[in-house]
Amino acid sequence: MRRIVIALLSCLLAVAWLVVGAPAAQAAGAPITRMEIQARIGSDGLIQVTQTFDMRFSGSNDHGPYVFFTTRYEVPNDSSRWRVLRYTISQVSSPTGAPAQWKTEHRSGTLALRIGSPNRTVHGSHTYVVEYTVAGVVNPKVASSGLDEVFWNVIGTGFTVPISDVSVQFSSPTEVSHSQCWAGLKYDRPCTSHQHDGSTASYQQKMLYSGEGLAVVAGWPAGTFTAQPIYESRQASDGQLTLFPVTPLTVGGTGLLSVAAIGFFVVKGRRSRDQAYQGLAPGLRPAPGTKVPIGPAGKPLVAVQFTPPSGVGPGMMGTLLDKRADTQDVTATIVNLAVRGYLRIEQTGPSRKNFQLVRTADPVNLLPHEKAIFTDVFPGRTSVITSAQLSDRRFAATMKRGQAALYRAVTAAGFFVRDPSAARTRWLVIMVLAGVAAGLLAIWMPMGLGVWPAVPVGVFAAGAMIYYQHASPRTADGTAAYLQSLGFRQYLMTAEADQIRWEEGQDIFSRYLPYAIAFGCAAHWAAVFRELAARGVDLPQPSWYSNPYTFGDGSGFTFTDSLDSMMSSLTGFNESAATALQAASVGSVGDSGFSSAGFSGGGGGGIGGGGGGSW
């Protein structure tokens, strides 16, 4: 009964804040004539924000602006946790001399910021600068895009005043891979403009009317950020858990068991490090019949490789690098089969989403995982699969089986001690069970112990979560292939037009494109050859791709034209595959801003938001 009363009171307080106490209840206020947001994100995922805005006051009793930030969000299909953002306001100022005293208050999942003095009024236009940090925005390696993403409702729909001339600029430690932007009441229309160049992404919106917000999306290669989403127990945040008094027994027992749990994972972690051949140059394997000592792998020393490792296909290489068989790894394998003459990619309409895969040869002389993927894409006597079929839920099963085939391939090749997917599944089960046990202990343990038994169990769950990421170490052969793959990736990511030597092979673009797809650097690889074509280099037309909708009767058919349409079609292909997988699984808070909103149409789904006005 006590918990029910507390929950009801919490709901009533939240409603009171929204309906009565929130400044956002005002129907009118001073318009914001300029909003400029400079956001710098570090490798730890912490975003440092400088928000500068001009506000025009015309009333007789205006004291200044107020802003509130939404700090917690429901997690789909998980009623026990909130996903949270942590805002820290560091400084507020007014270059135009307006009163800039400020006060913050946490209320029912929001952080409210009030600027100004109750004893002074303001008139005319004034500029305010708010500096703050926010943690918890990054979504690491989103399944549907394969990227580390920020999908942030940087301006919420709770503003009661119009906002004009909005600009947002993101700076980051590495190059931005993709960007997108959405505006409106439901973040359902593209913003005025957006672009990304190097490590910066910029967004512009001419006008936001009262109640309209702005959501920005940026993506970086997976692994760019170390941050993880922040979750918080609903019971803990709602004040429903009771911590019982500290005693020597509870503290001592908790400490001892927690240290034991930590020690277990330290020892296990040392035994589960990647292995490497000792005394050989990085990336080399011993000659057959030669015995070389094997020990823990050290810090990788990467030398540029101008060719891929022998016997390691693009999909296997992508899986080897991050221990995960992603959608793009399966896509890279299929494109590699096209380059080798087993199928052809044909554009069937003016849109990049209109294409088909055409079978051109039987699956002979293929590696087991290649044959498995090929026969799954073209089951039985099927010779054509359309883009509509690729977006179907049934194709999601094909992609999942393709991912499983890649896991089997890297394990059979002796690159991993055990199947990475199976190992992660085992530790995921352990992590979930330990987490559930910790929660049950915290809630239901007798009052004499309270929540204390949950602490070491929670530590064990945290250790399982960390070990989950490194559950399957690479063998010495795997580390050698891994270092060679890193070197080849470095070449594809940094290659310049002047470095391409045509005597080594006329169709090097097609041969290496599947690897660039697996590495996530296909755009750069294409840009190198686009530059070569612009210089007048006679490049071969790819025989594995055709697009009659772009070229008509064939006049003016150039490599550059083919390249541009080809890259667009391949993007559509990968999006269709990702869409199929996404449709077959349950979405989550902070899902991809590219597949679910950014590049497939539609908006919303980001985190962040809030509102504001004048008081």
C-alpha cells in the first residue's frame, strides 16, 4: 500500500508540474529570434554545449527566459528502468547586460533552468549564453546502421514561443560518417539544411513555431565513443527502495563478496586475452611445421597493407575486426559475389530503393559461408530477388543466417577460440540472470540485510556485461589476420588518387569495394576513383552493375555516372537489409536516426527535448 501511495503521489506531482507549476503553461512569451548551439562531443561521449540565443521582450513584466530539459525516458518493454540524460549547467551569462542570475530545479524527470531576477524586468532584445554538459546521448553501434549515433532532440517541442534562425554545429574527435535533421511537432519533416564535413556536422532551420522541435542525427564509425546509454531503476528514481541501516556485517560481507566477484573477472579476463605469436613481426604467421611460442597479444602495431590477407573474404574480415557479423558484413559478401560474377545488381527504377539481384552463375568454387549466403538469397531455382523482397520480414531470416554463416566461417578458420556469437549469448544470459537476481534481492530480501546482498550480485552482473564484450578471444592466427586486416583497412581509408597504380590491376575499384563496405569506408574509396575519373583516367565499367534509368540509350555513359548510381543503389541495398532486420526485432529508445528516421523518411525517436519561454 505504501508503494502505491508513493507512486500515486509521484504521478500527481508530475501532473501538477506539467499543468500548474511548469512555466511552459504560459500561452505566450518573448520570441527567440536566434538560436545557436555549439556542441563538442568527446571520445567519452560527453557533450559540451554552448547555447546562445537572442530573445525579444515586449511585455511589461518580463524577467528573463526559462528552459527545461527532459532527463528521463521510458524504455520499450522494460518497465523497471528509465533511460536518463545527465545535464550539468556550468555557466549562464548575458553579453547584452541582462540579469543573468540562474537557478536550477529537478522536477519529475526534468531539469528546469530559470534565468533572470524577480526584482528586475527586461525590455527589448537580449542575448543569453548557457553552457552545459550532457551525458548519455550516444547510442553505441546501432544495429540497423552499424554506427555510433547521436539522435538528439536538441530543441524540444515544449517551447511556448517561436524560434527563428536555428543553427546547430557538432564537432567530434573523428570524421562524421552521416548526418540528418528533422523538425516539426513530431520531428516529422526534414529541416532546412544539414551537412557534414570532416569532423563537423552542421544543421540549420529557418523557423520553428511554438510547440515545434528540432532533432539532429550524426553517425560515426562504430567504436568511436566509449560511452554507453545510462539507465536508472524506476524504483530507485521514484524513491520506492528503502536502504536499511549500515552495519559491520552488511558492509563487510558486501565488500568481501564484491572483491571476490571483481577478482573472478580480473583472472578470467587475463586468461581470455587475444593471443599472438611471440617474436614475429605483427601480422606474420610462422612457416608450416615451425613452432613459435604463443602469448598474450600486446598493443597492435599496424603497418599499411595494400592487399587483403589471403583467404579472408570481406565479410570474414569485417567480423574479425570487431567480433561481430553485422549487416554490412553480409552485404559486403553479397557484393563480393557480384564482383566475382555470381550475380548482378540491376537498378529497376529512378530511386535507389528500386533494384534487384539477378543470379548469373551457380554457386561453385565458393567458400562454405559464401555458398550458404548465396543459396539463401537465391533459394531453389530463384534467379531474381527484388528490393521489395529485400525489405520483407522474411529476408531478415536470410540476413540472420548470413550472419551465423560468417560466425561459423571465422571460427572454422581458427581465428577465434570459440564462436563469438555463442560466447556472447552465454554471457548475456549470465548477465541478465545476475541482474534479475540483484533486483529481486534488493526488493525482497529480509529487512535484516536489506539491499546489501544485491551489491555483489550487481557487481557480478556488471563484470558479466564487461566480459560479454570480450567473451571470445582471438587465436594467434586470428590476431595475425586481424593485424593484416587493420593494415588493409588503413590503406582503403587513407588512399589517395595518386597512390593507385593501374599496372597492378585495372578493376581494383571493384575488387576492393566489398572490403570498403565491410570497413565502413566505401564513400572514401568511391571518392578516390571519382577523382581519377575527373582527371581523365579511363576506368573500366563495372560489369556486375547496370542502371538503364540513368543512362537512357547509353550516350554519355561514364565511370563517374556509373559510380554515383552504383553507390546509391548499394546504400539502398544495405538499407533494405537493415530495414528487414529492424522490422523483425523490437526497437528501443535511441534507435538509429538513419534507418528509422534519417534516410528512410519519418522522424522522432530521438532522446533529449524539453522546452521553455519567458517568465
